[in-house]
Amino acid sequence: MDWDSLLQPYRLGCPKDSFDGERGRSEFHRDFDRIIFSTHFRRLFGKTQVVPFPNSDLTHNRLTHSLETASVGRSLGNYLKEDVKSSLRDKPYDIGALVAAACLAHDIGNPPLGHSGESAIQKFFADNRDTYLKDLTADQQADFLNFDGNAMGFRMLTHSNIKKTSNPGGLGITLPTLSAFVKYPCASYEVKAQGGTVGEYKKGGLFSADVGTYSDIAFDLKIPRIDNHDCWQRHPLTYLVEAADDICNCIIDFEDGYKHQIIAYDDLYEKLKPIAEERCKNIDTNLQRIKSYTEKAGYLRAKAINSLVIQAGESFVEHMEEYRSSTIKVPLIKTVQSAETIEKIKEISKEKLYNQYDVLLKEIAGFKVLSGLLEIYLDATMNPECKRAEKIIRILPNDITKEFNEDPYLTLMDITAYVCGMTDKFAVDRYRMLTGIEIPDY
């Protein structure tokens, strides 16, 4: 893969000769702006990151996490300004804008109510396969049985609902940004029974309906297909997007654990200081000037992230040829000098933060809420003559395909996308209303 092809700023749904940029704003900066003004991105403010139902400004939600990931991704992209030799060599900071835009959207397709949302949707369709999936092809069934938030995110970015517009291309994002966004460029039906895919990705990241779209993107950017399967090599910049997410998940979640008094300051200091000292000096001297322990934690977090950005950038540049040929199969974060410390932080976070009682309780409730909403909406579309179903169909958005018997796949996909787009609060409130637990103005 060569950078000139990989970075061609063709825009999905637009003629290839239509890009010329704007004064002070490149095509990739425009991607960032289109995503940040989109409805799906705005709803991330109400979706759980780690601590459910945030009730203070201490807690990160998916919106703040996405913004911070985009900031780290921009720094990682800018780190390559002298090393990516392409037609963008006169505009090196476009690489940072591209990575930042892909990072900004990386969680856009994730369902509400925490990290168990994907599992809740998979389990619902597995338990009800003979009811809702019986009229679908095996490839189409895989989209729901192997449901993935990354695949839903790609669909949200690229799919144009014919009830809303006749313009193709969804948000009209550039092909390099879309390709860098796709963490697992592999169809859901390529997932093996024992886990993983034919391309050795952890899971599939493309719905069957969107494989053709990604295939066209890969063709235009000259990204090779893997062994004649519907899997492709990663865009090299995807490794930077993944690294930015890993850095923020690891370091910022750890700091959140301290802020919520789940993780002790001494543990935070012990783990973040050596990471910071890999690339930063005078850590202890500067900490002595800071009186507040919360501010000390913030300082360590900032220096640790800065150090990891440099470490990841150096590693990517050192192994750039391997990344361009997609011969490196491990995440970029596992190749940095602080990789061992990062793993220890993840172990502590898993034990003390991700498996915290309140987190587990809310995620368990999420299984009931998400499966309950899917069941209510899908049953209504399958039995529209029922009085209750008629009323439920009336409150569904007009752009959802509600004629189940005419196109069961599109109905399933539209309703699943609708539920995935909900905020935590809206999902819980709507579930309460539809099940009679709560009645408006009662």
C-alpha cells in the first residue's frame, strides 16, 4: 500500500474530481466538522463510557471520551508529518486531521448502557433466531448474531436512508477517513465459529449490506483483499486510531477510578509515573509544586498520555513498512516501551473499575432494556394488525422501514440502528413507558 493512494481525499457519494479543499480547511478537516455536527455524534453525550448514568462532571461519557481520543489521534497523526511521503507532503497536518476525524467517530455506532450493549443485542437475536431471523440469508443473519458497534458506526456514517434523501454516501466522509475508521475491515459472516475471522481480526466490522461500499473504498485506495474473502488489510492509519482509543481508555479510565475513590492515589502514582518518565523529565519535582492530589493525578495523566503518544509515534515510524504491508498483527500500544505497565493498569481497572458493583448492575439492566425494546418494536412490525402494535408503529420514526414482511432485513437493521442511537436515559425511559412501568404525567 502506498501513501499517495491511501490518502486520496475522494469523498463517498461524490465525483472523484470534486475535491479542492477550502481556504484554511482541508478535506479531512471537513470530515471532522461533518462528524461533530451529526446527530449520532451529539447523542454520545448521553451514553455510558464506564461509570453508568454520570451525575457529575467528574465522569466521562462517550462524547467526552471521543473528543479526547480525537485530540490524542490528532497528535499521533501530526507526529508522522515528516515521515509520510505523499501528495500531502506540503500539508503535513492533514494526517492529524484525518486520524482525528476517524477517532471522533470511533464510538458512534455503539449501543447505550455500557460495554455490554453489543453482547445484549447478540444474545437477543441468538435467543430469538427462529422468530426474527428465519427469513434472512445466512450472511444477513450473521450481522445480528455477530453484532458489532463498529459495523453499525460504519453504516451510520455511510448509509443514506432513501426516506430522508436521494443523495448517496451518508455523511459524505472521505474514503481515507472511512477506511481508517474501520477497525476490523471484515464482513460479519466471515467470523469463525471458534471466534476471530479469516483475516485473523478479533471480529467482523462490516455488515453484509455494507460490504459492497467498503469494497469500493478499498478498490479506490488500493487496499488489498485477504485471500479472496470479504476481508481486507487495514488502512495503516487505523493502527493510530486504535492506539489513541487504547491510550484514552487505559489512562483516563484509570484517572476516573481515582476521582471516584475506587483507585488509590498511590496506585495511580506508582503506575503512571514510570510511563511519564519514559519521555518526560522532572516528574517528581513538578509534582511537589502541586498541592491538590486531584491536580497531581491530572498532571500524571497528562504526562503519561504525552509520553505514550511519543512512544507510539516512534514505534509506528520505526515499523512503518510493516504497517503499510499489514504484516504487524498486534495493536500499536503493545509495541511501546511502557506496554507492560499498560497491561498492569488494565488488570487493575478490570478488577476494581470495570467489575465494580454499580457498573455490573447497570450493564445487567442494559441486557433487559435493549432486548425489551427490540422485542417490542419488532413484534409490532411483525403483527401490525394488533391495536397495540399499531400504536407502537405510530411512535417509531418515519424513516424506519416498518413493513417487516416486505423487507425483514431492512426492518431489523433500521430498528437495531434506532435502538443503538438512543442515549442511556432515552432507552430506559422508553422501555419504562412501553412496558407500563411508568406512565406520562401520572
